[in-house]
Amino acid sequence: MGTTSWASGVASAIVTLILLVGIAGFFYHRPVVRPWLVVLYGINAGHGHVSRDTLRAVRPVDVALLLLAGGTYAGFWPGPGGSQILWMSLAIAQPLLGIVILLATRLWGRSGLMGGALVLSILMIVNATSTGVGWLGAAGSMLLLAGDFGTTDRSSRLLATSLAVGYGALIAWFGWLAILLLT
């Protein structure tokens, strides 16, 4: 195991931990960290302690998740099949550019995490290197992107369900990536 693989595995494990702490804090009404995906779930589930305005701030946890996601994706360079430099560059760049967009707009850019996850997951499926991981990541990313782009000021049980299932899949996916990178 190389240094990059080890660092990426640790980054993935930290993402998993942050996501777990974020959702646990939401349900116990004691947010230690509140990732935007938890806020989106709260809006769509109709919880009164979060609103769309909560998304209009640049939270350090969101920047950290984007940075750690980019670091995780970099651990698979040059790609699951070894020859996808362009696609892997796109996967890694999305969350990192998301930070720049988030800092500039104070609202957009966070979806880069799911966009990069989707690209990496599709590469895993196409190259048949880790198809189970790939399908989990692709499904979770698509559900989260639907919830992210579909969220309005009104609650939606369909989007809340999409976000909850996608969030669970994302936690499992990053955990699985940590195992792949650290073993």
C-alpha cells in the first residue's frame, strides 16, 4: 500500500465518520456537524429546525467533505482500469471545484461530491473492478443528486426518502472505499 492509497483511505474513513456524526446529531437535535445533505433531508422531511436559509452559509464541514472526497477519489488514480486519466481527472476535480464554487456563491458547488462519486462509480462498473461498490456509489449519488436538485422550500416525502436512502448508501460507499484503499 502506497502513501497515496493510505492517505485516501484515511480521507474516506473520515468522510464516513463525519456523515455518521452528522445524521446522528440531526436525529438527537445536537448537531456537532451539520453537512448540507442532512439539511436537505431536514427540509424535505419537514423538520422545523432547518430551513433553506441554512444552506446559504459556507460551513467548514461542507468544505472538509468536498476536500476529503477529492482526496478519496485521488486514491484510485489513474482509474479502476488503469487507463481512464480523463475520467478520473473529472471525478477528482468535481469536489475540488465545488469548493471554489461554494466559496464564490455561498450556495452552489456541494454537488461536486456526488458528481465525482458518480464518475468513479461508473468507472468501477465499466471496468468490472469493484462492481458492487460501483453500483452502490452510483445509486447513492443519483438519489442524492435528485434530492439536492429537487429540494425547494416545501417538504417532500419522496425527496426525503431519496435523500435518506442515498445518504445511507453514501456512508456505506465511503466506508467500503476506505476498506479497499487501506487493504
